[in-house]
Amino acid sequence: MQVDQLRQVIDKIEVLEREKAQVQDAIKEVFGEAKNSGFDVSILKKIIRMRKMKPEALEEEDLLIQTYREAIGL
């Protein structure tokens, strides 16, 4: 029984890994389209990362970046 369950778990993970690869390829394509449209991909990635953050964490990061920039004269 454990062997069957192990095989099922491994099969599920393999299916999900294939789906994950397909999603990653689709994301790369969208970034390529964005780049071809004149968008800066690195900035898009930063914006996406920022949108995932909690507002307090984003505010704290912005404050620290501003503090560091001022400290080095930017």
C-alpha cells in the first residue's frame, strides 16, 4: 500500500513540475512581449515583487532605500 501511495505522490509531483515549466515558459514569453513593446523587464519584475509585499514592508523598504540613497548622495 505504501508503494502505491509513493508512486501516486511522485506522479502528482511530476505532473505539477511539467505544468510549472509550461507556466514559466509562458511568463518568459510575456516578458519578451513586454520588452518588444519597450518596457524595461527588470523594472517590471521589481514592480511585480513589490505588489506581492505587504504595504508596511513596502513602505519600510522605500524608506530604507531613500535613506541609503541620501547617505551616498543620490
